Amino acid sequence: MKTLLVALALVSIAFSASAQAPETKASPIKPFVTAKEVDLLSILPPPPENGSTQMQRELAEVLRVQVKRTPEQVARAAADVEENIWRFADVIDNPAFTAEKLPKVDAFFKRVFKSEGAVTGPVKKFYNRPRPFQYSDLVKPAVKPSLSGAYPSGHTTSGTLAGIVLSNMLPEKRRQIMTRAWDYAHNRLVGGMHFATDIEAGRIAGSIIAQNISRLPEFEREFEDARVELRAALGL
């Protein structure tokens, strides 16, 4: 009997410790919208067909960029493979613009970037457009290859989306931010990851997602919290 009571006590202690232990697994990031709310298949035109005249023109453009790209451009394109808001640090130009110093901004923009993937993923899968280096052996990727469908460009979509949202937080830097977003997209062409229409569609997609999420009460609350934190940290 005494042994049974000791065993039950040990189980009780173990259960209590387990219940009080902190959760170690990070919660999944929830997008603000998905393809159910933003159906790009009903908005974007289909990409050019393989072997079409338009496809050949776009391949020629990729090859022209490939011949002319400099080591500096390649390095920047490689760095821009990262998809996060901190790629805009060069134009914000403030040591306080870091994830460590801006936790609300970091958490908010992770949801913004997650929204891009949730919206563009089904479109990429539906069209399954080859990337330039998959379409032609003449294309030599300058960055880590992506293997998902090329259309629309996810990096361009997320860069445009993030640029619009960030510039709404910092309207005094809008021109610099959107120029950076434009360059971020162009670097996918420099890296040999996308054709011109992939990037064009990504810019459209990013703008559409930005417009849709801006109307959501949940987005508005988190946007305002992040905006206040950001402007205070930057001394604005």
C-alpha cells in the first residue's frame, strides 16, 4: 500500500511539473490572408507559354542581365535571397532597426511575409512555370536555386507587400523604401531565378495583398502597435 502511494505521488509530481513546463515548440505563424481570400488565379493573366515568342524574349533578357551582372550585383542578389523586413535596413539607416530591438515589428512582419506564401503558393503550383535555369542550360544561377514554380515571383510579391506596409509606417521614407523593394525584385532577375513577367506579376500580387490585408481589423491593430514601436525606436 505504501509503495502504491509513493508511486502515485511521483506520478502526480511528474504531471504537475509537465503541466507547468514552458512550451518549447514555437507557435506557427498565422498569415493575415490566404488564397481563399485573395484568389490571384482570377486576377493575374497566365504566364507566357513555353516555347512562345514572348518566352524567348524573356529568356534573352535574362541572358543579357547574366552577361552584364557585376560581382557586386551578384553579392546583393545573393543576400536578397533572405525574405524578411530587415533587408530594408540599408534604406532605413538606423541602428535601432533590428529584430532584437523591435520585437513587435518583427512578429508583425513575419505574418505579413507568411501571407505572401499563403496567397502565391497555389498559383505557383497551378502554373508550375519553369525558372530560367530550368528552361535553358544557358542560364547560370548566381544565387541559391529555388525549385517552386516561378510565376509569380514570391520574393517580388513579399518585397512589394512589405515595402508598401513599411512605407505606410514611415511615409517620410516612402521613396527610398519602394525603390529598395523594386531593387529587391530586380535582384531575382540578376540571380537567374525569374523571368520579367514573374516579377511583374509579383509586383501586382504584392500590391493586391497589401490592399486586402489593410482592411482587416486584426491587421490594423497589429500594424498600429508595430508602427508606434518602430517610430519611437527610430526617434520619429
